[in-house]
Amino acid sequence: NAGVTQTPKFRVLKTGQSMTLLCAQDMNHEYMYWYRQDPGMGLRLIHYSVGEGTTAKGEVPDGYNVSRLKKQNFLLGLESAAPSQTSVYFCASKEASGVTDTQYFGPGTRLTVL
Amino acid sequence: GQNIDQPTEMTATEGAIVQINCTYQTSGFNGLFWYQQHAGEAPTFLSYNVLDGLEEKGRFSSFLSRSKGYSYLLLKELQMKDSASYLCAALDSNYQLIWGAGTKLIIKP
């Protein structure tokens, strides 16, 4: 099992460009999450999904969109990148609540917006 | 509001014991997680406490006091590979994780 994978690992964008980050998990997990991690701050939830076809906003959703067309994939889109979106982005997944709430993380995507 | 507090950085000596504290304030509470994160890598699960008391897992132990909103992670027989950030996270009433900023642990020979 590969667990949770993310592509790409690194990316540099110019202000105003768009991109999509892909997260895939092979553990048949229901829940998937997108976080950003910035120096000196805790992980902040951007968007999450409780199942195929569902998405919900987290703590810092502005400037991002997501889609969960297939259970194993969760896409994070930046329509018009801004320097404030320079960060490390982590995807995570877990089984449905009540089974276990342990989240498993992908290796991260390091994004720089110039 | 919801808040997790933990020290920014700690230093300890190889072979010694270190305790990393975490206090939390959340809307409801469904458990407390500790994750380890090496520099440039993803967080990995260490422990989960939902009842008061101490959970031991090899060299690592985690303690929870729900009445005090307090947890600690105890690392024994420190090794150089334990140099990492340790993230405390509380599960709120909506089963969302509220994360602390992490404690960077530096191990010296």
C-alpha cells in the first residue's frame, strides 16, 4: 500500500497563475483533508470531504477550491495564486468517524508563489 | 475560541528523558493526539488519549487530564533520531482536529 500520495512535490508559481494539487489514498478512507502549514503556526484546515461527491470548508478556505469526484482522490485548486499562498500543503485521510480518528498524511507539496 | 498551547522549542541530551506539555481549550473534546514530524516530512501518528491517565508505548508515553485540559508526551532514553517537531492536536465536538504550532525538540549528544 502506498498510503497517501501527493503530486507534485514542489512547485513555483507566478502571481495570478492557477494550479491543481492531487491527493490520492489507497486505504479506502472516507474522510480526506487539505491542510496548509506555515512557520510558527499549527496545521490549518483548508477544505475537507466526508465522502465521495462531498466537500466542506475548513478554517482558511478563501482562494482555494476542491473536488472529490472519486473516493480515492481529493483535488485542491488555486484559481489565481497569491504570495500569501506560499506554504507547505498536506493532504490527510482517515476512516469514518467512530471507527478511528487517526489521520494519515501525505508527504506534502511545497508551493512558492512569486 | 479554540486554542492549543505548547512550548516552541526544547533541548535535551541523548539518553535522557523529556516531557513536552500541551494545554488545550476546545468546543467539546473527543480526544488528544500527538504526532511526530521530522523536518521536511509529513506528520506521523504517535498516540491518542481520550480517557484520563497514562498510555505507554515503548519509549513514548502520553498523559491526559480532561479536567485540566492538559496533556504531555514523555520521551525516554532519547536518541538522536528523536530530534523532530512534536505536534499536539485536540479533537473537537465536530471531530475536527485543532492543532498546536508544534514543539521543536533538539537532542544534543
